[in-house]
Amino acid sequence: MTRGGRLLLIRRSIEPWLGRWDIPGGFCEPDEHPEAAVVREVREEVGLDVRVTGMLGIWMDAYGDGDDGSPDATMNCYYHAVTEDDREPTVDPSEAMEARWFDPAALPDEIAFPSHAGQVLAAWRAAVASGTAGTDAVTAD
């Protein structure tokens, strides 16, 4: 999620990747569209309402331990989203220690889910540079 050209990241308060910076998000509920999950997860994690403005891409990863003890494959969908107002984030301490806005050139190195998140952040930077990262307009809806 962006505001004023900056990306909101949260510092995780849970494993995996405790203490690392992460992109707000989570798992879809049964029968929930990934775009709806974005809106719900951001509201749950940082208390902000967002509007999805486009798709950034899909990356594969692994998460947790499946029934056979090996990690489950995950398909991670990333969307461009903008805040619907100018409130500051309020983190849910069960998921995050803090939230902070980052400029594209100043993203932190300690990122959660490094097997794919670095690629996601590079794609976001490229979208910002090309002007395809969506709009930061706050709507009055």
C-alpha cells in the first residue's frame, strides 16, 4: 500500500521472520477473492482502509510445514493499493511491532520471506519508476 509515493511495511511480531519488515497481507479466507483479502488484511494489520488500484504480480514461495512435514507451496498475489484517507497506521500487536512508510530508494534490507519479497519490492520500485504503480489519490466515496 502506498501514500505519497512511499510504501507501508510492517515489522513482524510473529514467526516466521520475527522482527523482519514485511508487506502487509495474509491468507485468503475460503471463497474470498485475493483483492478482498488485501482490503481485509490491511484493515486487520494496520487499521487502514485501502483501495486496490491494480495487480503487481504473482510469486511462488513456501510457508510453514505441511502434513508431510515439508513446507506448503504458496502462491503470493501482490496488488497496488492506496489509502482511502490520511490516518496513520495503528498496528495489531499480535501481528506487527510497528509500521513505517518507506521511500522506494530507502527500503530496509531485513525483509521477511526473502526468497520472493526482494523480487516483489524490485517490481514495485520499477512500477513506481515507470508510473504504473497506481494513484495516490484519496477518494471521497
